[in-house]
Amino acid sequence: MHKTTLRKHLRFLAAEDPDVASALQLVGFPEPRPVRDEFETLVRIVIGQQISKEAAASIFLRFQSLVKYISPEIVSRFSIDELSSAGLSARKADYIRSLAQNAEAGTIDFPGMRRLADHQVISMIESQYGFGRWSAEIFLMFALNRKDVFAADDLALRQSLSRLKKRRQPFTASQARKAVEHWSPYRTAGSILLWHYYRGAPQ
């Protein structure tokens, strides 16, 4: 998402939600997240599961150095043991290798996804070994650049939303989805702000 577009969407949300306006005053506008190649995005998602941002960045660089070019055709040639040598667990290596093989075989169609509705993309990603709804929604945001996605299974998003809304009890995923319904059609921008707020707002 372009910086100008992100700011436009957040100004819309600020006009609709005083808490968004307060957050922008406190932490400022976030920087946009880069939109990446579809396969690379899912590789990054797998690598980042349940580890710190710093650890994920380190492992990704090692993975990139190992395979040289991140494409299904190249990654599928590596064994699970070889992929694990980049710092991945065997399970994560298996997820990535399986995805690469499916993409190479055409059983997951990345170009075709661009023409599908969000719920159809979610179903397609969830059908892949090792991927759930959280992965699919992050994919929608940062590979397909969809504007109205809220990845409610993301713990940091829910914690940030709970702080923003001054709730003592954290939101559940279903409660969080309901709480940001009025952010539509720009829930992706709201999500990017919440990640920014999570890191920058006083505890």
C-alpha cells in the first residue's frame, strides 16, 4: 500500500473512530508495509510463526542465501534437511517445501488468486499444509494488497486493540472482528496502525 493511500485510509478511520484519531496523535502515522511476491510472502509467514521479528529476519536471510532465488521451482528442489539448515524447524521446512511443490504443480494458482474474492483466497490458502486463517489474512494484506482485512487471530493486533479501546479484558478473535466492523472498508490500514501502536504507545 502506498504511503499516500495508507494515510488517506487512516484519516477516514480517524473521522469514524475517536480512538483511531487519538492513536494517530500519540504515535503518528505508520509506514506502509511492502507488497511482496505471493510465494515469498507465504515463505516469510511460515518463517515468522511463533518467533520474534528479529529471529524471523535472521532466518529469512539465511534461507535466502541458501536458495539464492525464492521461487517454487527452486525451493522444491531442496530437501527438508537442506531447508532446515537455514535455521527452520523440520516442520516449517516441510510446510515450505510442500507449498513450493504445490505451486510448481499448479495446484495452488497465485496469479489466479488476484481475481478471487477474499473469502475464496482464504479457502485456498487454508487448504495448504501448515496454513490457517491467520496466514491467509496476512497474505491478503501483504501479497494481494487487499484493503479491508483484519487478521483477528494475530495476538499483537488484539492486544493493541484492547489497549486502544481501554479494555481490561483482552478481546477474543471474534470480539475483535466485531469491534472493528465500522473500520470497513479500510481495516487493513487499521491493522497496520494497530501494529504501529503496539510498539509505540505507552504501556
